[in-house]
Amino acid sequence: MTVKNPKAAKNPKTRHYQDPSCAYCPPTVRACRQGEDRQRGPGFCPSRIAPEAIDDAFEHYAEPFVRKVAQESARVESEGYCRWTRVEEICAFARRMGFKKIGIATCISFVDQAYTLSGILESHGFEVASTACKHGSVAKEEIGLKDSEKIRALFLLKSSRNIEIEPVSLPASLDPSMVVQSAGRIRQPRRSRWGSSWHSGSSGHK
Ligand code: SF4
């Protein structure tokens, strides 16, 4: 039996760990910091459960690009740890790697922050590409979800040609203060990846 939580097994002799569980490693152990995990690591230590997998992973460091990423990131850490911001570290790492272009993948809720970051990176001479998680505007109906399973059921509605208004009921869990303006749900025809379907309008993807 796999015991994920070591405290859950009363008899230590019945514990048989199959899954690594670093989350439960006591602060007084954490032997990997001293390079002693295979000797002193707990029974759930990944270094003891799956040493072959760790050896296999280590072989990837023989690849020149992977090795350089590991080396330069360690050098950046050594030089700026707890002194540089993450943005400064990114710039230093990118310069060491010889990168000219940096990509930003951001949550739609952090596009304003991505704007700032993009400007900072450009001011340091990098070319920047960015994309938000909602790009493509794939509605959740297209993966089989209902309105009641989304975090936002009602949105600002604007009248427009070829838009059908369908009344919807609020899910019990919805905070009424989240509702900006209610009237119904915008529906308009759209070509789906899995065939023609109806889905909520451009503001209905949450
Ligand atoms: S690798 Fe092993 S020693 Fe290090 S934190 Fe995880 S369980 Fe603890």
C-alpha cells in the first residue's frame, strides 16, 4: 500500500513508499542539500525510491544546450541570489545564453504586468513576444462545460446583429457582486473544432 502521508501510517514497518513525497521531508533532514539523500533521505525520498530515474535524468546534462542552461542559471543564482529581482535574473540569464528574443506567456489577468515586463525587457535590448492564456478564444462549451461550471456566468451585453439572447439562471455559488450587468447570455454561431456548434460570445470564456 502506498502511504503518501508518512504520519498516516501508524506502524513504520507497514510503510511501503512508491511515490516520492518531498513535501513531508522534515527541515532537520532534507539531506539532498548536503548530497546525502541516498544515504540519509527518508523512505519516501525520490533519491531512494527511484535512483535509476534520477540517473537517467542526469544523462540529459550531457546535451550541450541543457548543460549550458544549467550552468548559466547556476551562475546567475550565484551572482545575484537574494539581491537581484527575478527580472534582473532573467536579463542576466538571457545575456549569458546569448538570447536575443524572450517570450512571455501570461495569464489574461496579468496582461498589464506583461506590458510592463515587455517594456523593461525591450529597454534592455531584447526582442519580446507575448501571448495570453485566452488567445484563440476557445469557449469552454467547446470542451463540454456548461455556464454553471464557469467562474463567470453573466457579462456586459451589447446589442449587435445576429446575436441571440438566451436567458440563463445564476448558479447558487455565484457571488452576485461579480455580476457586472445581467440580462442573459450572448450566443452566436461559431465554427467549432469538433463541428458546428453554439457557444457563448467573446466575453463568455471564463
Ligand atoms: S530529495 Fe529526499 S532528502 Fe531531499 S527533500 Fe526530498 S525527501 Fe528530503
